[in-house]
Amino acid sequence: MKGQSVGRFRSFMEIALDEARAAGARGEVPVGAVVVSPEGAVVAQAGNRTRELCDPTAHAEVLALRAACAAAGSERLPLHDLYVTLEPCPMCAAALSFARIGRVYYGASDPKSGGVAHGARVFSHPQCHHVPEVYDGIGGTEAEALLKAFFAGRRNQG
């Protein structure tokens, strides 16, 4: 696999799931993301903070991209991987394309708000300048369980 220094695949989804759990504990939708360098080092990780920051763009993927780009000193992250617990929304998918992320690994599918395999399908449009490799379902069962428990708790509160 290009961008990996060794021939073996290593998933970083557990770190993304930890970020998702932390986001849920803060009252945020439990989504977590991790950016991994071509050498296999975690360069950034984040969980949703839209409520905390009063920022509708503070999705886990965007926050992780911002931190990784700052660390790299560049607006582009070629050959980097992104692990995220939920299928990226259209905004996040566009940001991943703009950042030139090499591969996206996501856990749970998002038929309602997804932007990769569902909905807008951002990477399939001719206006999309960069299309990363996409792998779904990694850690999907646990990511989906976190989301279902979070929203069930919200429904039971109101």
C-alpha cells in the first residue's frame, strides 16, 4: 500500500473510537477522527466539538485536518490516512479532498447525512479535484453502537 512504510495494515480506528467516546462524554455527537502520516505516526486526533466551540464546522475530521495541517506546515496532506468513526458528511468529504488525503477509513455508514457512499457522494463528482481511496466498515459495529446509544439517551431525556 502506498503511504505505508511497512507491508502490513495497521488500523488506527481504536484511537478514533476513543475520541468518539470522549466526544459523547462531553455531550457531543460521538464521532472521532485520527490523521496518520505516511510513516504510520498519529499526527492529529480529535472528536466532535460543534457545541463546545459553537462552530458548525467543528466536526472531528475538520479539527483533525486543521491540527495535522498545522503540524505539517501545509494545507495538503498527501499520502496521509484519515480514520473516522462515521462516514464523512459532504463538508468533511470536501475538506478531505482539498487536503489531498490519501486514504479514508470510516466505521459506521451514514445514510441520512453521509457524503461519501450516501447523499452527495462528493468524491464521485467531476468537480472533486482529488479522490482518496475509501474503505468502510472498520470498527463500524462499535461506532454504530456508540451513536445509537447517544441518540437513544437524547430521546429519553426529552
